[in-house]
Amino acid sequence: MKHRQTRQRLAKMRRSVFLGCGSYLPEKIVTNDDLANRLDTSDEWITQRTGIRQRHIAFEDENTSDLAIEAAKVALKRASLDASEIDLVIVATATPDNTFPAVATRVQSKLGIKQGAAFDVQAACSGFIYALNTTDNMLRLGQANKALLIGSECFSRIVDWNDRGTCVLFGDGAGAVVLGTEDGDGQNTDRGVLSTHIYADGDYYEHLCTDGGPSTNGKAGVVKMEGREVFKHAAVRMAEAVETSLSRNGFLIGDVDWLVPHQANMRIMDSVAKKLSIEKSKIIVTVDQQANTSAATIPLALADAESKGRFCSGDLISLTAMGGGFTWGSALVRW
């Protein structure tokens, strides 16, 4: 028994670690007042219900891949890595340039990456958590050594700009992270991704979806949302996913240094914080300036916090999101 315990204590575990973050937001900014000029709404109405004050909107000649590439360049620079060292590219997006090929292949080509795999992950607003789960597993299994993980969206292309209930919520942007590996001790004090947890319940498919697609009407469609149902489930599921990750790794909510939730709207984030009993000062917030950029919100928030020096080595960071499907999940990371 003692021999078995010694071997376990000395065993090494390959961990996925964050090496650098980057972001890109289109130059065009649309404020609440801009929307109020053509919709039956107001800055006060939008701000009180969502916490959103403005959003970035891609120009007509900017595609999801363009945003992703710019964010990736920043992340690579911060990681002090050349693109030639990357052997895995994953893009989380619900708004690809084309039905196929994957946005990730365009990113791979434009950055000059000639090795490894490149593919997209589609889990709506949970896309980055799903993609992080996939990336972490591939890195830990030795199927890649350096990964570029990007959340990128041109969500403005699939909203009905005459529907004040949805168009005020969304924006465009891209966030990117570079991940590598290092050996940990298999303990919760290890640096890197400690665990990821992903879920789905397709019974709620029509509560948050688009009204189009290649096999239905051949159109991209626009976002349709039952706001009350989404709010009710988002707050509960996101909080539950965080609690699961903490329990799995032997932590309590008080051990968390930072919570980085999907930036859907401020009311959902406040509800998640209340359910978790976490101080609001520990929550990274970008929704006021960027709105909901779907799969890009979490990496954009990570890049924003890193660039401002808010994260310190050893910080325990909780990520959580919920999106159409319904899909949801969490990740627990030691910075």
C-alpha cells in the first residue's frame, strides 16, 4: 500500500497551460444611442436590462476568419511563439465564413502553419468551453504540443436588426489563446487546466436557435430566442457547472480568484454570482463594451484581463458558459 501511494505521489501528469492571450475587435462601434435612432428602444432600456452600452460590428469586408487571424497574431506574440510551432488550430464559432471548409483551415493557411490538425467546434455560446475541452484532451494525450484556440464570431450577420429583443445583445469579435504543456504532479496545485466539464440538453433546441440552415431553407437564418427560458436555464446551469469543477478538484468557491463567465448579459452574470455566493469584484466583465460575442466572449475576457495585469501566476480561474442547444460547461484553470 505504501509503495502504491509513493508511485502515485511521484507520478507526473501532462497539463495544458496558457502561454498567451490575444484579441481583436472591429473598429466600427455601435452604441445604444445609435440603435435608439432607428429602433423603439433607448440607452437606458438596454443598459438596465443587459448592462450593454456598445458593441463592435465587423465591416462588410471582414469575415470571421479575419477577426480570428488578428486575435491569433496577438496571442502568438504574447506567447513569444512563431506560428510554425503550432500543430493544432481549433476555432469555436457559430458564424463561419463558409458552410465548409472550417474557419480553422483558413487561419492555419494565413498564419503559415503547415503541420497538425485544424477544425472548428460549434456549440454556440459554449463553443470556447467545448473547444478548450477538446484542446486539453489532445494536448494531454500527446496528439499535439502547441495549440492555437480561438473563439471568433461575426454574430451581426445572423441577427434581425429590426428585433430590439435580440439585436441589442450581440456584437462581433475574436479572442485567442495559445496553449502548451508542462508536467504537473497531478494535484490541484498544478499549473494549467485542472478539468473541463461539458453538457447538453437538446430538448431546448428551439429556445435559442436560428431560423435557417443549409439542410432546411438554405439560408443562414437569424437568431430566435425565448429570453425568459434562456435566462432561467443559463443562471442555473452555469452555476452548477462551476460547482462541479470545484468539487471535482477539491475546492470551495472561496478558493476562486477570478470567475470568467460567458458575457451574455449582466443580469445573467449577476444571477450566477448570487447562486455561487462569489464576490462581484472577482468577476471579469467585458459585456458593457463588447456585448455578447457568443463563442468569443470568454477568450476576449481572458485577453482583456491578462493585458491589464489582473491575473497573477497561481490564480485559480473558473470559466463557464451556456449557449444554444442547450449546451453548457465549465473549466477550472490554474494560471
